Amino acid sequence: MCYQVTCDDAPLKELARRNYTLNETQLISLCPPTLELFNCYSKFARDCFEMELEDLAKSNDPYAKVIATKVLEAKILAIEMCDENSTLRKDYLENVGCFSQGEYVNWSERSCLETVYSIACLAEQLERTCGEVARRTFLTLLEKVKSVIREDCNVVDPLSFKRSFFEYLELEDKISEFYRSTLEYFNCFFKDIKECTGKDVEEYIESLDEFGKLLAQSLWNGRNLAIEMCNEHSTLRRDYLANVDCYVDMIEEAYSACREKADSDTEAFLRKYHNLTEDEDVNWGEQGCLGEVYELACLAEKLEDSCSEAARRAFLNIREKVNPSLHSACDVEDPMSFRRSFFEHLGLVGKKAEIYRHAYPYKESIIIKQAKRRI
């Protein structure tokens, strides 16, 4: 039955937590659960729509078509990256060190801010820094997920919204132009839904299954964020503009430091929590669900230390508005107790403990809801 299909998206969360850059060991570890997840999505399509993903991607439903196309392309890419004989996988692993450095991208260069030229600019810099194979691999990966960056409406490419969020908006006179263009994109997309289904967006979202609601809600959240950032009197916009220079200067180093700290501290906790020996591996699913929470709080702490309290507040606000589902609960028997044990292990006190608590106001309700469903 449709509503009995539950797909564990923990592999995708782990990919996002590692900024979609995996070494060979991590790739080998994540391949089986990732392929299983996409097989689950295929089953979901069959059970709920009585169609294969390939057929759903060609359907007349504009929303289902977009989502199915993205899932199908991601599945095809995952299959190729998990194939040990794949040329793409070989080229990627040979250049993964260069990809992860991020030094080949200079987001402040004006020539790379225009959407049409940004991919060519990145490819050029990538080849100059890492070699022709790295450039070719980068372009191949983009080609395989082309629907994500396709310009469906005659406005600024939403790729800018996804890839250049903070760095792109360096000047105040750019912010209104960018967000108004982004808002036009969302309005165009939602207009198509109205014309094709006869339903307003809110009504259409409510008519979808749980998986569809989650994806549609992310689009709706993006539209609402664009509206708020276009409002010159918005507190979020004011906080962002007051701290954007500080944010850009420190975020890359902070991300790297927080990711390393999250990996180290969560592994230490899980080894103690489960009494693991040195030869035993920690459960990467448990580590991932604790790690993404800890990494977010760590970034919030560094933002307040380096920039201001308003910078931390704006960061958490934007993260929640863009994708609240990113911070879903841990898939363990008692997530509240599990997380509480982790923070007791960390021994947080004083100002640091307060900052970490403020990182989770929206996480509490999600965890409680999921915990109640299990009772």
C-alpha cells in the first residue's frame, strides 16, 4: 500500500553533511544504502502512482514529472558512481581531493556571478587548478542532474539560489534584484501548477502524499524566504546584510573545523555509548544524525563568536526556512534520550550550552512528533 512505504533517507543526509564530497571508503560504505533508497523510491512510485519512475517522469502531472525526473537522474548517477568499473567514478576518485578543497572556486569574481557563464567559469578554474579530467568530471556530473539547473522560467537560473546563496549577495543593491528574480521563478512554477491542476498551491500540497508534501513544502519555503528577503523592513534581511561580509570571510574554515569536530566527538560518544572495540565500526546512521545537529550548532557558535548574535540568528533562521526537513529526527528507538545522552557526554555549560540550545528550537517539535508516532 502507498502509505506503508517508508524510505530511509539517511544516506542523502550523510551526503549533504559531507558536502556531497566522499572519499573512496565513504563511497563504498554509502553505496548499498543509497541504492536501496532509490529502489524504495521506485517502489513508492509503483505503489502510489501505479507507474514506474521512468513513466512518471513523462507524465502530464507537472509536479510529479519534475520530482520523478530529479529522482530518476539522481538514481542513474548513484548507479554509475557505485559501479567500480565506471569511468566517471574512477575520474571522480582520482580528483576528489581537489574537489573537496574548494580552492578552485572564487565566488567573488564578477564574471562568475552571471548564471549563464558561471558553469563555464567554474570549469575553467577547475581545469587550471586540478586538470582536464577534473573539469570533465565536473561537467559530466552537472549534465547528469541537468533538470536541477534547467531554467524552466525566463528568470534568473535557480542554480544561483542553490549554489551561490550567501557569497552571491555581497552588495545590498544585489539582494532585491536577486530575490525578486527568484520570486518570479517560484511564481511561474506555482502558476503552472494552478493552470494544470486547477488548485492553489496550498490546496495542491495538501492533496499530495507525505513524500510529495515534503518536496512541495521545500519549494514553498523557498518562495516564502524570497518574499522575506525582498522586504526592506525584514529583520532577517537586516541581520543578513549586517553580517554577510563577516560570514563570507569565516564560513569555509568554520565548516571544515565543525565537520571534523562533529566526526570526532560523535564517534567518541558512540564508541563509549555502545562499548565498541577499536576493531568495531560505529553506526554511520547514528553518527550522521548526531553529527548534522552538532555541526549546525558548532557553526552557530562560531558565527556568534566571530560575527555577532544577529549573524547566528540569521543563519539558523535561513537554514530552517530553506529546508526544515534537513534536520529530521534520528532514526533510533528513543531519539530524545539518545540526543540527551550525547550532550551530557559533551558536558556543555554556560554560554556555550545556551548557544547550542538555541540551535534546536525547530528540531524539538519534529523529534517529539516522530517519537509520539512510535508510541
